[in-house]
Amino acid sequence: MKAYERLLLSLGSEKFTDEFRKILLELNISLKEFSDHSQIPYSTLYKVMNNKDFRVSTLQKIVKVIKEFEKDDELDDKIAIIAARSSLNKLTQKTIDFNGKTYAIKEYPSNTLEECLISAVSAERDGVKAIVCAPIVSACVEKLVRIPVAVVITESSDYLKAVKIAASKI
């Protein structure tokens, strides 16, 4: 059963917030990141998480965003981007076509070296085909994982170029 279906089935019960929390964990996204992506104010999502009443339009936006994330996860070929959230927010695409294949772009927000290394291992365990990361962490990441690693200089257009490089290594 898809995550958004589980969420809708829990609607009207006390399990709704628990299900929503579980889905956020599965998607590896914080409430703040969900707010940024969905353009639902953080304060509104906070109320939802605390069993306060909310509008149907808010539920529709929540379901829409969960569906988008799930659609990205359905693609077998995923490429991870490990970067600070501020850099990831510049990405406007969730997929990229390269050499006749479509790759999902899976974001792994990380702000410290330790988080980058943990994200790299998590990405490999999640089944991504390649990783794109900053030059400062790439040497360590390459020693940890057995999948291709591409380096990016953080400008928004360079992420997509690096994803293509990673895709060419698969």
C-alpha cells in the first residue's frame, strides 16, 4: 500500500499524526523540509502534527507532495545528491533523462562531514546507482561506497551536469 493511501486511511483517527510521522521518516525528510517543498507553512504542519483541525486543501497538498516523493522512488535508477539543504533547495528537477534513461534524483541533506558520510552509506543501502557530492567529502565517500561518485561545484546548473556524469558511470 502506498504511503499516501495509508495516510488517507488513518484520517479521522488518532493514528493520523503517527502515520504522517512514519511517512516523513520513510521519505527521509524533516517537517521543515516538507514545508519548504509543499509550500505549506511550517506552523500549519506543526498544528497537523499536534492533532489540531486543518483544512481539506492542506490535506490535498500533503497527499500531492507524498505522491511526488513516491513517484520518484518508483524509478529503479536513482542518483543521490548529498549537499546542504540550502543547495538542494535550488534543484527544480526530481528526475533527469540521460542517454535514453530516466534517473530519479534523491536528495540527502547533510551539513557536516559526519552527516555526509552517513548519507553516503544510507544512499548506497537505498539502492542508488551513483552519488553526487562536494569535492571536500568526495574522497572519503569514494572509500566508503562501491558505487560511482561525481563531484560538483555548487552552482545549481552544475548539479545536473554532475548527475549526468554520475549517470554516465553507471
